[in-house]
Amino acid sequence: MTGFLVEVYASPAVALAEIQERARKAATDLSEAGRPARYVRSIVVPGDETCFHLFEASTVEIVREAASKAGISPQRIVEAEEANG
């Protein structure tokens, strides 16, 4: 699966734990429906009122659908690679 970064502008007051749970559920529901997706993690940048949600899926369309089901309104979705080191 490919990694995708979902960028969202949001107030720091937004309940991140609730959004993460909805994103996890949306990805699981899509996977069970034969459209494999996985919610990986979120990174919040409070000073910029920005949040990044990392998903894995085979296409950007699946990630867009997962975000929509989770109630996430992305500014953009881009392919991303993780590097550990």
C-alpha cells in the first residue's frame, strides 16, 4: 500500500482523539468492503492550526473516501513516503 498525507486546517480545539477514531473506523469499514485502507497516525501543528493524517491505501480515491467517511475535509491529499532514521 502507498502512504498518503491528508492535510487539514483545523483549530487546536478540535477533538483529535475523536477524529482519529472516526478515521480508524472509516479505514476498517473500507477494508472490510474490499477497498483496503489503513489509518496510521496524525500529527498536529498547533501553531499553524494544521493537522496531518497519514493513511495507507492503493489509491488516493480510497483515502479521499476514508477521509469523507471520517468527517475530515482535507485541503489536499498527497502521496507520502516515511523515512525512519
